[in-house]
Amino acid sequence: MTQSALRITAFVSAVILGQLPAYAQDAPPEETPAIGAQSTPVAQGASKAAHMSDPVKELTADHSKFDQLKGPFASGSEVTEACLSCHTEASNQVMHSVHWTWEYQNEATGQTLGKAHEMNAFCGNVASNEVRCTSCHTGYGWTDVREPMPDDPTKVDCLVCHDKSGQYTKQDNLAGEPPLEPVAAGAKTITGAAAWPVDLAEAAQSVGAPPGRDNCGNCHFYGGGGDNVKHGDLSSALFNPSRDVDVHMSPDGQNFTCETCHVSDKHVFEGSRYETDVIDPHPDRMAGSAHDAAACQSCHTDSPHEGPNPLIAAKLNDHTDTLACQTCHIPSFARGGVATKTVWDWSTAGKLDENGKPITEEGFTQSDGKHLHTYMSKKGDFEWSENVTPYYAWSNGEMTFTLPEEEIDPTQVVEINKIGGNPGQPDSRIFPFKRMVGTQAYDVQRNVLAYNNVYGPGNGTALWSYYDWEKTLKAGMDYAGVEYSGEFDFVHTYMYWPITHMVAPADDALQCESCHTQGGRMADLAGIYVPGSEINLGGKLGLAMFLMALLGALGHGALRLINRGKKNGGHHG
Amino acid sequence: MAEHCVKVYSRFNRLWHWSQVGSIMLLFFTGARLLGLHPILPFGAAVLIHTVVALALLLLWAFATFWLFTTGGYKQFIPRMQGMWEVSRFYAYGVFKGEEHPYVKSYERRHNPLQAAAYFALKMMLFPAIWISGLAYLSYGFWDHLDGGSFWLEIIANFHVLAAFAIASFVVVHVYLLTIGHGFRQHVRPMVSGYEKVDLTPEAEAYFRQQGRVLD
């Protein structure tokens, strides 16, 4: 009784709490139609309020009715000013999020992470390449990541997350600004499409509260410079995935948006690749109730398997203290027809043809027929892959990075990030990762990863314009303000990306024999005994004993037969 | 004393024996699948069958143990040295010379000393080894949080497999020995019909005749 009473209380509170962030923040209370408004003459302040004859809207504010949003707007910042005239606290909330700071303090490891600080195995570093990289920043005009974004509320980009017109975008080299009339020739958006002039007024009047999957996806699906390049489990396939690509996000499945799992509070979203919620233990929470962590367990509990066969279900539930849900339920990533970049070798970048022109090769054909680059003078050699089997490792979600200026051992593969956690620890599970294989520049004398200046047309140093490693690295290191010996080489790197999206329908989950077989998926993993993965010592000794018994019986029988022959076929008895 | 065909294996005794045969064969087959010796059956189905059959067999063993002790049938399996040398010598030597089996079955001791010793070892060592390690294996989910859980699982798994092969070796020898003497069919028949030739005192014969348990 007590338990069910608690559950009901928890459920009611959850329902109430669940409503708050979604609607209360963005709805100015004075716009809400007052009860009994029809019976009295309509007050001036409520002249735009909907009447009972109007369709009931999802949100309590129709932004197309606001005079402040009629425009015209000359810049994104002007739209933000209009937003802030009502939503006075919104910009400050955004400016306290990692979306704005690109900085993440990992209390557990003491490391300062975030795009503004770390190195990665893709384009390396933001510093000196800002206007290209910060094209996906939730602000306008961050042209120097050596300094934090200025405390200027009008620099927050409200539209990138809240636009519902579908025609708002950011240009790929304007430090977060949208392409506006007149659009420069050859300009591209952050998704790589030919840029179009954005209608800021239309976008401003279209806004809605929870970001849609396109709001998130237009940046997050294109990380690393193209569709699915970086994550492997976040691609344009998730804009409208079939059920077998993502059972949660498919319109034929649960039709989740990103925010269904990545719940937000004060514009800060749950979910992190620095400190991943590998587990979310909550024995008292009902499945499906409000949660504050973006883990599978948050909704599914730690014993999610039920019938039809209770014995199998119990056996599968036995696995949940060893395996992350993702390990079985995301059998492969880069599904849905969009390949991910798996190998990036920068060391071959810079080669030019006999006319001094850059070379491109398109040696990979994606399953939708699209050709992808396998060599570019700008970037070196690539490999791509679809339906990739993940790399598995024990993980407690804690990532420790090899930060700039941290000494590396170039004789070994440098792990850009190291996966935390140990076999059998209560906070660790076997988790799937995309292991990005890189070859990156480093300072040979100082044994540190090198900053590179890849973007910057007209600056005389950028690799993508001038194809000269000497200049590129010198410019990058100088910009970052670190010492550079002038002597560089390339080192092999791994970078690990947690795989947690593209959850397949239950029928497509890994089967027992995916792991419980010789050479199965866990074959290289220490710290677990996987029955069926080898003929163990007991099995070898036992087999020997069994064969000896068999040979003994056969030998004994053969001797009897021989002796019976000698005795002239005499059968005793 | 004369040999007569008497009903020595009761219905429960035969049911026990043959369901044990069936279960153990299924356990060998599915266990070999789990070890990776053959690919017939999906792994999950093999786990399921192995688990259910093992639990059913344990239940049967519980009943059989109860039955053995209440009926006094357990005395059949108490090992003894008397006649051990003769029987051992027969299997190692005499059988090749066409000698008669030195052991004459009685109603109270239908197993020869070597046989009794083998069954005793099977029941007191191999069966407990397989079911204790099996239950520990099966209940892994309840103790895997302990320190070194995975290490102990590996120890238990090895032990379980080793015990299984020991039982398999017993089965090989057990079946082979049925071919010695009066022949395989003659030896299997009593466990089907329940009747076997044993030495009876006239008093015992009279008693069994009265009960209708003597065939000839």
C-alpha cells in the first residue's frame, strides 16, 4: 500500500514537473486567455487572444501574433533582442550551458574539456579555425575561442534551436551568422547545402518551445564537417528514420525528438560524451516517469526484459549488470544509408597535381549511391563505413582526454580520449564505441599534439588554402600561444565516441551467439568469462578423458573380438 | 539356490533410469552446444533446454534419493571389496579367454563389486559435482556482484564441463560393458521389462512366486 501510494505521488509530481520546463518558461502569462474572457468586453491587452471558435494550439503563445516579431530584422542578433524583450532570463540560461561555453569542467578528473579546449581526431582544434568551426555555435560571432564568448545577451542564437519555419540556417563560415541577402556566391550552410537567404521575420514568428530533431540535427548530425562524419550514430538518417534504424525516433516507432531523452532544465540538456550516464539506478521510479538523466535505464529500468519466456527474460536481465543496453540493442551504427568516417589520415594531405591543383578522389560509394571523398589534398586520406560493428570497452562513462600540451608517446597509438571504468565495477558496463582511427600532426621535439590552422582563406597559412604543413602548424601553434619546435611528424591516434543512438527494434538486437561463440564480439575484452567463447581448460581435459574412455572401450572390445577369433568363434555361455 | 527370472526393477526404478538417460543425453547435447562443440540449435534455445532439463533431473534425483532411502534400495550401491579382485581380473583378462563372469547376481546385490563402486562414485562424486557447479553457474546473477565474480564463474564453468565429461566417460564405459557377457540386448532388457535372472534361495523363490514376481 505504502509503495503504491508513493508511486502515485511520484507520478503526479512527475507529471506536474514534466510540464514546467516545456511550457511555463516560454509563455508570457499575460498572453494566456483569461477564464471567462468571452463574457466581458475584450480588454485591450487580450486583443490577440484566441477565442473558443479558434483551433486549440499546442502552445500558450502564438508568436506570429507578436508585433515585436514582425521584423524586418537585419541580423540574427536583432531577432534575439526581440525574443529577450519578453524572455528576459532565456539568454542567461543559454550562456550557462555547454552549448554556449564550449567548455566542460569534469570534476571527477579535474580536466577542463569542451570544444574550445580539447583536441579531436577530425579537424583537430577550433583555435585559429573559428569562423568555420563556430558556424555551429549557439551564438553569433565567436571569432576567437582563446577568449570566452562575451557576456552579450544579443549574441545568443535563439532561432537555431527554436525555429519552426525550417528555413533558418547558419552559413558554414560566418561564426554562427545565418546567410542573409545577398548570399555570397558558392556559400554553403552548416549541412553542406548551397546557402539560401534566410527570412529572419518568418523564422522569428515560427518559434516553438521544444527543439525539433531538425533543430538539433542540423548541427549534431553534421559534426566533423559532413553527414555522420563524427559520431557514427547521429546522421541525417535520423531526421525521418525507419523503425529498424531508430525504434525511438521513427515515426513508425515512438516518434521521439532528441529532447524526449535529452531532457533539459534551464536550457541545459542532459547527456554527455564526457561523463556519459552509463547507468541510472532508480529502484523506486516507475518506467516512463520523469527522469533527469539520458540513460536507457531512466525509462526502461535495469530489468527491462519480460516474457514471452520468463526464463530467457530472467537470463537477459542477468546481463544488465555487465552490459549496457546499447551493447546488444545497437548491433551496428551508421545504419540507414549514411556512412561514417572511420579513418582519417592527415599525413597525406597537401599533395597537389602536376598543375599545382588540389586533388580529390571519391573512392567510396554509399548505399544510397552517393560518392564520398577518399582523398582530398585539404584533408588527406579517409575511410568510410556503413553498418559498423562497434568497438566494445568497459566504461563508467568517464572520459579522460589527451589535452593539448600533454606529453604523448609517439611510439604508441595516442588515445585522444581514454575510456574510464573497470571490469566488474558496479558503475561500469561493457559499452559500444565508435573507434575513430586517426593520423595527426605532433611536435616531434616536444611530443605534444600540434594545433593546425586549416581554415582561413587569405591568411597565408591555412592548410585548406595553401597546402603547406609547415605554415599550417606554425600558425596554429602560434595562435594557441604554445611553443613549437618547428619539427613535426604524424602519430596514430584513436578517439572513442560512445554509441547510444540508432537503437534497433528488439528483433534486431544481438543474438546470444553474437558473443557466446568462438571469436565473438567480446573476444578481445578482458575481465569477463563468456560461456561458449572458447573450449575452456575443463573442456579440453574433459574431452581428453572422454576420448580415452572411448578408446579404452574400443580397445577392450577389439581385444575381445581378436581373442574370440582365436578361440574358433567360440561364444561363451 | 537357483537362478530365476524375477522382477527386480520396479516401475519407478525403470522410469528413473530411462528418464535419467533421456535427460542426460539432452544435457550432453545442449551442453556441447553451449561449449561450442556443435552449432545445432540457437544458443538461447540450448540454454533454455539445458536449464529446464537440468532442473527436472534434479527434481527426479530428489525423488529417487527419497525412494532409495525409504525402500532400502540404496544398499545396492554400498561399495564392498568382496569379489572385487575376481571381477577386476575378469574384465582385465578372463573376458578375453571367454571365461564366465565370476559374479552371480542376487536379489539384494544385483551389481558386481566393481559396478557398485562405479555407481557409488557416480552418485557420490560426479552427480553432486555436476549439480552443485550447475546450480552455482545458473545462479550467477545472484552472486556476480561479489569480488572476483567473473573469475569464480570461470572456475565453476571449467569444473562443470569437466564433471560433465567425466559423466560422459562413465556413460561410454557403462554402455560398452553391456556388450560383455550375454550381449547388449540381454543386458538392456531387464531395465525395460523389469525382470532379471538372479540367484534365489528356495524361501525367497516361494515368496516371490506368491507375489507373482517370478517369470519362470
